[in-house]
Amino acid sequence: MASAAADGLNPIEVLKEIHSAVPVKGKRRHHHCCKSYGKIGFTSLAKMIAKKWNGLSAATKASFEVMATEDKKLYEQKVKEWKNKQAEKYKYDANKLNTMA
């Protein structure tokens, strides 16, 4: 995180910028009948994110990769807890559920 600040980037602000460009869940539009009215399209968004990501220094990328690793560990822990609850609820063998990916 400190390296991102040293490069003049705040990881939280970068994430907020990305989230602000993504459409809100539940507000689905029919692509064949709606105009974009200046909203960014998926392809443009992906290119913009890739350009910014590739432009970051290795130290800045490392801070984001650390956050991603922490989030992945938390996700895997929550999935394992959920599978154990399902095993208790439905009387399954928790070890069999945990080996399923």
C-alpha cells in the first residue's frame, strides 16, 4: 500500500474509479435497443483497465496482488465453512464436499 502512495496512486481510489465505471447490478439494459449515452462499454473498460495495469510499477502491482491473495484466502475459507454447514445440514461427509472444487 505504501508503494502505491509513493507512486502517487491510492489503491482504494483506483478501485473506486473502476467500480464507478461498472454498471450497477440489477439495472440491466437490452443492448439491441438502448443507446450508450456516453457510458463506457465493456471492451473500452477492459482496455482502459489493462492500460492502467500495464502502466503500474512492479511495486504498485505487488500491493494489489497482496490484496488479491488475502481476498482469495478469505474466499476459500468462507467456501470451506459453507460446505461444512451444508454437510451438517444435509448429513453429508464434509471431507467429500471440501475435495470438490
